[in-house]
Amino acid sequence: MSRGIISPSEWLRPGVRRTTRGVHAVLLVLLFVIGLGPMLWLAKAAITPTQDTLRSPLALWPHGMDWANLATAWTRVEVDKYFLNTVALAAGSWLVQLLVATTAGFALSVLRPRYGKVITGVVLATLFVPSVVLLVPLYLTIVDPPLLKVSLINSFWAVWLPAGANAFNILLVQRFFDNLPREVFEAARVDGAGPFRLFWSVVLPMSRPILGVVSVFAIIAAWKDFLWPMLVLPDPDLQPLSVRLPALQRFVELDVFLAALAISTVIPVVLFAVFQRFFLKTGALQGAVKG
Amino acid sequence: MNSRIRGGGLSTLVFLLPLLLVFGIFSWIPIGRAVLMSFQETNLVTPSTFVGLQNFRDVLADPLLWTAIKNTLYFAFLALLFGYPVPLLAAVVMSEVRRFKGLYSALAYLPVVIPPVVAVLLWKFFYDASPSGVFNTILGAVGIGPISWLQDSAIAMPSLVLEATWAAAGGTVIIYLAALTGVSTDLYEAAEIDRASIWRKVWHITLPQLRGILLVTFILQIVGTAQVFLEPFLFTGGGPANSTTTLLLLIYDYAFANSLGGEYGMATALSIMLAVVLGVLSAIYFRVTRGWSKS
């Protein structure tokens, strides 16, 4: 392990070692309480009767557990439907983002047309435009889209298609493709591969790492999105969990509502637990490039 | 043609088609339309008409605008106060952890993983004003409270910021941890020859080398907090007494609160004014980050 702020000789001094260990232990306890505490509380509340949660929120099951909450939330409150909507929205946004980012990256970094710089410039310029500017005109575009004669309100396409216009993805993929060895492309070309073959059989298989990064960002962003799906999907039957949960709060009993909250948290937390290293690495990356 | 792989032909255009269509329809045209609409009276029934600077005048004359600016600045200020020093301190301490380092960063990052809407709704329950609310029970044990977290106009905004900080701090910690691995260790050795204490090393070597990333997280945080929407929208709806109405909430209200058709012109005028301010900040950000990738 590489050395840090505390030198090996300082580490040998018992005072330094004791203080450091003490500070680390305190930090660990704090992180458990702050980071894990609310989630453990939610997990407990999801299987606790309403009256117990209201009267003594911090007690551990004074009157037993109520597993039925989870089933009630899933079926009677139709969390299953909203959950599937969330999955469908995330999957579609993910596909559109991958399609746009990989084809564009391939065209701009591998094929390199002469006007490529202009397109890259116009794409990257949108990074400077905060998303709030798009809110109203994009909404009006969805109400009355060009080319189509049908409003996209209450259609999943209203969420899927705009998700593709993500300049950050293009930037990531382009940077990755720029660093692929060009000799491989030349060799493939000599062997008679056309641009489509080159894209599908050479470039895409080489770009798994960056596709993974783009996928994680795409799925997380879709899972978190609230304002946009709320605007373009007014029909409750089509809404994802994030949009539906605040409305549910008004007419669902507290214990069932908390169970619904717990269910919505499971997938992201499981994804995080499985791909922890990857999340933490891309999290740092996000800070280094995102605007 | 200097290379055998040089596009310019039809197949290149085919590959660019998804980008051109999606960005054209859902990004470039709407951005242009936003600028246009800010000078127009738009409704969904009759064609738009140009009204000059009327929308901007209407927005600037709205007394709520100044409330929203004040609230947004207050949110940004509190978010810096709560959320800026703590992740830095945590990251510096965590960088010296020798065992279970992964556990520390995973715990710190966990709140970031929870869907934001779930986090807000959960905290809304924690903020229950009755003595048996979760936070009031905890504070009651040490003789404080009960506090009306979201109902008192003096406390509502700090309550919102507290939740937002909890939800976001883990991401900042991870960014700092990554930056800390890049701090050059030679300087620590040089400092030890001069018998510098651990504190002096942190202050004179570690922090100065993080200058760049500190500026970046500072700007990212300002740009992010200027667009805060979810917390005021779900916690308080802007209340009590407009004490948590932020700029984005105001834009939303202009455009979408009235079901009979919104003040689209005013909404775009305000979002363009906000965008110009944020654009300047992001331009600074890009200059800084470009500066480091060269070094």
C-alpha cells in the first residue's frame, strides 16, 4: 500500500496510533448511523403496523411484525405496475442512449468526416445549457412534435427519446473511441469490412468498459427522474414509482406506504451492493467530467 | 482522403442520423425555441405573437421573483455551509483508514443510491412535527424540541438543506477520495524531514493540492443548488409563506401550476436569465478542468 499523510514512523508512536484509530472508529459509527440508519429504519417500518410506527417510531416491533404490508403494497396499491413502468422507462432510455452515443461516437471518432468538429462542438455546447431552459420548450415539443402528427403526452417515447440527447454520453464514448488503436480498424478495412461491420464486430466488442459506464449512468438517471416523467405522463397508469409515490402518500395507509418506499429502494441498493466498486469509480468520474 | 477509413459518404450520415434527429428535435430546436419564446406570448391555442421584452419585465416585476432569488441563494449558502466542509473532512480522515476502507466509502455513498423521491418522502416522515416524530423523539431524549421542521418558516429551509446534504454528500466524498489518491507523496516525505506535524501536513500539503477539485465541487454545488426543485416541491410546495419557493419552483409554477394554460413566456424568460448566470459559472468550471487535464 502506498503511504499517506501519516508516515510509518509517526504510526509507530502509540499516541498517534490511538488517536487515529479512535477517530476512525467514531467516523465508522457515524457513517453507520447516517448512511445505513435511515435505510434500516425504513426496512423495519415496512413490516411494522402503522400504530407502532406512529407511537414509538424508534422501538423495535412492540406489537410484532406485519409482513402483509409488503404484499398489500405490491398488489392492492399496484406498486407492481408502477415498478414495471419504472423498469420500462429505464430500459427504453438506456437503449436510446446507447444507440445514439455509440453510433455518434463511431461516426465522429472512427469515420471522422470533415464536418465532424462542427457537430462535436454543437453537441458539447449543450453541456453549458442547464436543463431548466429545456423544460417548457421541450414540453411543448412533446405536446406537438415535429414530423409526427400525434402528441407524445402519455407515451413512453416522451421519456425515452429526449433521454438520448445527452451530451455527456457522447463526450465519454468519443473520448474512449479516440483512444482505440486505429491500426485495428485499418486491418479490418483491409480484410474487407465495411463501416457497419467495423462498428458491430470490431468497435462495439472493444468498448465494453465505456458501455458499462454509460449504462450505469443511464439506468440510475432514469430511476431517479421525477419532474420530466411527471409532466409528460399525467396518466397514473403509466407513471413510474418516483412520480406515483408522492400521490400514493395521500390515500394509502402509512405502513403500506412505507412498505412501498422500501420496495422502491430495493433494486438500486441491490445494484449498488453487487457493483459497488464500479459505482464508486464512476461516481468519482462523474465529478471529474460532468458539468 | 488521407486514410482509408475516412467518412464523408452516405454511411457516415447513417451513423450520425440518431444523433442529429434526437439532438435536433429534443435539444437544439427546443433551446432555440426557448430563446424565441422568451420574447413571445405563447399559448397552446392561438399562434405566438412577439411582445418584445414584456415577459422579462413581467418576471422582474413579480415580487415573488425576489423571494425566489433570496430563497435560492439561502439554499445555496446553507448547502455550502452544511455540505462543503464535512465531506472534505470525512474524505481526508477516510484516506488514512487502513482496514475496511471499502466499507467506509460504501456507507458514505449509500444515501446517494436511494432514489431521491423516496429519500424526500422518508425524511418528510422523519420531520413529523409531533413529539413522537422520529427526529423529535431523538431530540426529545436530550430535552430539545419538539421542532416544527417543515411548518416553521424559519426552520423549513434548513430542514430541506439538511436532507439534500445527506442525499448528496456521499458523492462528494467519493470525488475527494479519488483526488486524494493523486496527492503526491514526495512532499509528505520532504515535510517529515522538516519535522512537520500531521496537522501541518494536511494544511500545507494535502489541501493545497486539492485546490482544483475544491473549486470544481464548489461550482458544481452552486450550479446544482441553483436548480433545486425536488426538495421544495415535495417537502413544502414552496411554503410556509413562500419561505421555500426557489427559482425552479417559480418557473414550474409559471408554466404548469395553472391547468388552463401556463405563462410559457414568463417561464422561459426566467429560465434564460438563470441559464446565463449558470453558463458563466460553467464556463469558469470548464476553464479550470481543462487547466488540470493539461498539467
